[in-house]
Amino acid sequence: MTNNQDTMAVPQHRSKGTSLAFCVGFYFAARVLTTVFLVRMLGAEPQTGAAAALASTFLLLGFVSLSVLGRGRTNLTFDLADLRWVFLFLGFSGCSLLWSETISHPVAAAYWSGTASDVAIVVLLLRSHPATITAESLMGGFVWGTCFVAAISWVMPSQYDMRLGDEDYFNANTIGNLCAFGAFFAQYLMRTRKGRWGLAIFFLAVTLVRSLSKTAIVAFLISESYCLIQDRVMSRRTRLYLMVAAALVVLAFWGLFEAYYDLYTTYGNQSETLTGRTAIWAYVIDAASSGLWIGHGFDSMWKVVPVFGTFEARHAENEILEQFYCYGAVGLVLVCGLYGSLYRKLRKLSEHSHKLIFTGLLLFVIVRGLAEAEPFDLLFPLWAIVLVTSLTARNNAAANVGSVKAHSSDLAQVPSSRPLQT
């Protein structure tokens, strides 16, 4: 449902805002290709690729800031107070640079600034343009960007273990995570009747399966099964079609699954150690005790913790352990507050289908967080939390207005008990 404030927006401003939001969404998805393109195609150093990605983010923030300069606030239902947990997490992680054990404080500060820039870009767009339309345009751009990334991953040479992507700069876990987020965003847009996204969802789901990212596949299956079971709108025929399509995809990739399973169980001790995760978990639990309350700081694992065989840990391979190691007990409070606050907002949604999709996305992140993490951000990116929060605030505000109007109408129809005056 679109608020009246959206319908009152000036058409040219709306067009400008939606186009810019679409480009931002496409960039958020496609920027993962920056490093692998510069390193593998142009022979640049990995540091150059990372610097180029950060520089493009800062340039985009500057462009968005200039584009909204002088514009008034159009979204009156989206309050920055709704993002208090996002700002608390950003603020504390930024302060942790003061005691961080990172190998380079300037580099760590640049990575933190990149994460903060993502949040600032989305906040500026949502508060300066019609929020619902802008958020949906950003989602649409992200879906198209994810489809572009998925298409590139199909034409790239496979890794040694048959998974999609590049082991060092564009791995299968990144591909699987992007495809899952893109699929959930496309489902939301399809439910709001903003175009036909069925083919995009199918392509992203197939790419996710082909990526052979174990954690992403398991988390996606669990979250989508939850959505399928809880959906009260979907017809039985559609459910049947979805189950048949899932069975056909599994059969099509069955030979690949068997070959990967044989490699996974026979190559070293991968299956016993969950590809080295158990050693990392044990080290992180032991090392976290030395920073029990405030942790070891932002970006305090890469090239700091010991090498596990031939593997250098970029993060703790578990979201809770990652926050505990980096930010101590405060980190646990912050991540629980962030996800808990988001879940409470989702529970208040009046639109069942929207609530179901975003809850499924949150479930995907939580399940995937059992065996994955991000070094600088959460698995549910902070900019995406801002996006979902804006949509939930919009929906709840519209529902409250509707209930107030309905209540006023009911009161107006109640006959008066006062006698007629003569």
C-alpha cells in the first residue's frame, strides 16, 4: 500500500529518485566483481581491487549527497529513531578502532567507512525521495545486479572443487548469499505487483544451487520451506509447481552433487572439520576470553590470528562468535538488539505476505550465520536492515491511519442517545 505522501510527490523528482535508487541497488550487488575483474583480467594487485571498490562507494555517496542537496524530507513516517540499533552498532564498531588489534588501522578505518557509507546512501535516498517507491526501485536494481553477477559466475571457470566463482576474490559463498537476497527481494516485488520476477527468482535459485555453497543452500531451503508452509495466499497448484520445479533442479544437478560429495569427504579432513571451521571456532572461543567485554576491535582477525594449516581466517565462520571476538559482550548485545528489533517490527506488519518474506529472509541469515560471518558487516547488511525497516515503518503507519479512519467512521454511524431539541 502506498502512502498519500508518495502519491503527492512531484513526478520528475520521483523519476530521478527511482532511477538513482535502481542504480544504487545494482551497484550494491555488482560491486563484488570489482576485485576479481581487476586482479584476474587486468593483473592488478588485490589491494588495488579493494581500494577501487571502496573508492567507488565513497564516490557514490558523494553523488547521492549532491543529488539530494536542497531537497526537503519527503518521508514523514520513517524516523531515524527506528535505526537506533544500526547507529549503535556502527558507532561502537567505529570506536573499537581505538583498541583494535588490526594489522593496519588506516585500512580498517577505510573498510569501516565503506560500511557506514552504504548506510548513509540508503538513508539519504529514503528520506529525500518517496520512500516506498525508492525502496522498491533499489530492490529492483539489486535483483538485476544479482542476475548480472550470477550470469558472470556461470561463464567463469569453475574452482578446483567444481564450485562457481573464484576461490580468492569471488567465492561460492558470496555468490550463494547474493542469489538468496536477490530471490527474496524479487519475491517481495512480485507480491507487490511491481513487475514479473518469476524467471529471475528461478535463475537465482538455480545459480545458488549450482554454486554448491553448502551453508547458503541449506539456509535457503529452510527459509523458503518456512515461507511455503506459512503462506496463506499461495494456491495448491502453485505449491505443487514449486515442489516439482525443486525436484527437477535436484535431479538435474544430482551427478554434480555426488561428485562434490566424494571430493569433500575424501580431500583431507574437510568433512570432519567442516572445511576447517571447527579449528577456527575453537581458537576464537579461547581468544575471546582476553577481550571479554569490548573484544579485540574492528577487523582484528585478518593476518592477525594464526594460519590454520594453509587457510587464513578472514572471520570467525560464525556470526555470533565473530561479534563476540570483535566486540565482546557488547557485540553480543548489539547483534541481538539489531535482529530482535527487526523481528519485532516485522511482527507488527499488517500485510501477511510482506511479513512472511522478510521473516524468511531473517531466518535465512540466522541459519547461515551458524557457519558463516562477515568481517566488516553483519550477514544481514546494515543497509538492507535500513531498507526493510523503512518498508515496515511505512506499512505500519499506513495500517494505523486506516484503522483510525475505520474507527472514526464507526463512531460517526453510532446513533446519538441525546433527545432532539425543539
